[in-house]
Amino acid sequence: MSVDASQFKNALKLWGSGVTVVTAYSADGPKGMTATSFSSVSVEPPQVLVCLNENTETGTVVLEQQVFAINILNTEQQAVSNEFAGAANQELRFAATVWQRGDLGAPILKEALASLECRVVQQVKAGTHWIVIGEVQTVICRSGEPLMYYNGAYRKLLLD
């Protein structure tokens, strides 16, 4: 028995997650998109994964260039998340935030809570998405609190 798409989406809304912007750089310039399907894979070697829709510009560039960055957003970056998730073109997305090229060339969002620049080590096709595993080459950590997403809305952590 298969679950229909609306049931599946309703269940996944109940999973709280951090919010990231995945970035890559091509000959046409920087590409980026909001993604919540991100996870650590391994500490030794340091690896992460992200799931990217096969029809996105960013996903195409990640697979072509084999380099990408994960930018973990902070609570002050809801507008950045919305910009990179919306219909704005890539040029407008990057005009709305401060960024620089990382050591491997991927765009690093300078105000993100953390940025991890990665080399692709494996990619697996799964439905409409690519599961992309990257070995982390550089890490930048900054102070702040993570932007969270749960049940269709942004959230903040309650700290003691």
C-alpha cells in the first residue's frame, strides 16, 4: 500500500529541521537554493549529505562542478531563506545577501551561522532528487542561533 503525496507532506511537516542554503559556482555565476534536507553522514572522514531536486539550476551546477557549500542559516536570515526558496532569479538571490567565494570556489554566505565547503564524493538518484554526499573541506562557524522550520513556519529554539 502506497501513501499519497498529501499524507506524506503532512507527516514530514512535523519534522523540525534547520534551514540551509546550498550554493555552487558556475561559469554563469553563483547558484543557490534553500534546502532543509541536509544531514551529517560521517565524522571520519567528515561528510554531509543534501538532497537536491534534479530540475534545479543549483543541483545541476553542484553535479557539474562537484563542489558546493552548505550555509546554515541563523534566526536573522528568514528573508535569505525566502529569497533562495522563491521565484527570484539567481542574480537577485545573491544581490540580497553578502557572500564571497570559498577556498574551493563555492559561494559562502558571510552572515550564515556556519558554512561548510565540500567536494562531491558520491551521488545517488532517488525519485525526483539527487542525494549528494560531500566531503567537508573547510568549515566556518559564527555565533548566533539556528533558523528552524517546523509545520510550515520558521521557529526559534527555546533556550534555558
